[in-house]
Amino acid sequence: MSNNLEAQLLQLQQQGETAIAAADSLERLEDLRINYLGKKGELGALLRNMGKLTAEERPKIGAIANTVKEVLQERLDKQKQILESAQIQAQLAAETIDVTMPGIYRPQGRIHPLNGIIDQAMDIFVGMGYTVAQGTEMETDYYNFEALNTPQDHPARDMQDTFYLPDGNLLRTHTSAVQIRYMEKEEPPIRIIAPGRVYRRDDVDATHSAVFHQIELLAVDEGLTFTDLKGTVKVFLQAMFGDLPIRFRASYFPFTEPSAEVDLQWNGKWLEVMGCGMVDPNVLKSVGYDAEVYSGFAAGFGVERFAMVLHQMDDIRRLYNSDLRFLQQF
């Protein structure tokens, strides 16, 4: 019995070493460990026969069994190191970057020239103590016209060809409507700027668009005068364009009185860049302000106009065509 069990143990060792050496994956190696050295493995099955041995035979067979177990465990550990090392090398090879290969071109994003003008203008006004206010692009006739001193029969409505909607509302023709909504909710003193898109039935050409952007400013407080308006406009324009000559020309807007156009001397020519004026008392009354106590001034400009002047553009349509050849210049 002893000789037969000894032979089986040595045969098991030989088979195990051969199988372990041939294992080509860590999963296969774990299966072999369980098969040979697990609780229900082949070595355990053989050792259960030791109860049939004599007292003199048991120490000898036990020593052989321990040797078989140690040899197989050593082979398992060694093969595991080999397989893990091979796995790491394969992973490194798969993840290696060939620095001689040409790189993938990823174009760098840029700020659109219109957004750049808006951001720059807001930074200037916020630095002067103004707050940014937003409003809806679809408006009612009351907020777009009537509350701004432009009733139904007022000739000033002819100055703005409006997109009317089937429900009686309209697409705002200026961001001045934001001023009315803001004043209805807030008490003076107020200082706000209102940037946003506006809509008019203009024929699209090199200098006109049916959709464009405006920024308007409004200040209401006790004792504000036209001098405050001129100082504010001058500081803003010189921050945008540099220390250039500026002039104010008398003009007309239904919601300001007196009103003025602002010109800037650019490259030797006078360019109209803004409209402005003192808030008409009727506008203050429409939002519940006491026109005997408070006064205010407002001004507004087209963002596209500023972009065309600052970047020397010849066609407003370039701002909307999403042509990368054009946009990559900024």
C-alpha cells in the first residue's frame, strides 16, 4: 500500500509540474491550483488513503506529500510571476504612444467677436457700478412701445418696422423694454445695462440685419443731469476705442428728452456709434416713479456696429456665417 501511494504522489507531482508549465493564463493557473492543492483537489484525495497505512509508513508518505505540495506551490508561484509579467508587458505595448506618428489636430476655440464686444462692454459698465439685467425676446406692445412713451398713433413707431406675432405680441425691437420691467420691480437709485438680441424688418445687406444685438444702459437717481450722461458715455467709449474725440448731436427718441446721437472720430472720420438722452418724465411716471424727485439717463448701441468699427469689417453678414476662415482671425 505504501509503495503504491508513493508512486501516485510522485506521478501527481510530475503531471502537475507539466500542466502548470503549460498554463497560458492566470485563470487557467488558478484552476490548476484548485485542482491539485484545493481542499477537494487530487493531493487531498490521495492523502485520505493514509488512514490505511501502518504507523511506520505514515511519516514517510507524509514527508513525500509535503514535498509534492511544496514543489507544486513553488511552480504555481513561479508561473504566476511569469504570466503577470507577460500581462504587464502586453498592456504596456498596447498603451505605448508612437511619438513619430503625426498628432491629431484639434482647433482651439475662440471667443466670437460679438461675444467679445459684449463681454468687454459689460466689464466696463460693471466696473462703473452697473448691474446686468436680462429680459425676454418676445414682448408685449405695452413694454416695447407704450410704456416707453410711444402710443399706438405715435409717428415714432414708423422708425422701427416690427415683427408682430399672431397672438398680438411682438419680437422686441430694442432692449429698452428690459428697463421698464426692471423699474417696475425696483426702487431708485438704479444703474443697469441690458444686453440682448433684438429684431426688426430690415433688408439684409452689408450694414443691416433683421436680427442684431444691442446693449442699453439706464441710470435713475435724484439729481442726475445731462452732464452725468456725457461723462458716463465718454468714459465708456474711451475705454472701448481709446482717447478719441467725441461729440454729441441733438436727435430725437420718444423715450428720452433731450436726446442726442454720439459720434466718434475714427480714422479721421466722424462715426455715429450711440444714441442717448435723459429719460422722458412720462417713462418715469409709467413705472410709478416721481418725476419731480427722480431723473435718469439712458443710452444704447449696436454691438455689430462696434464690432465692424473695431475690427474694420466691411460686411455685417460675416458675423453670422460661421466661416472658420473669418472667425479664426479673432
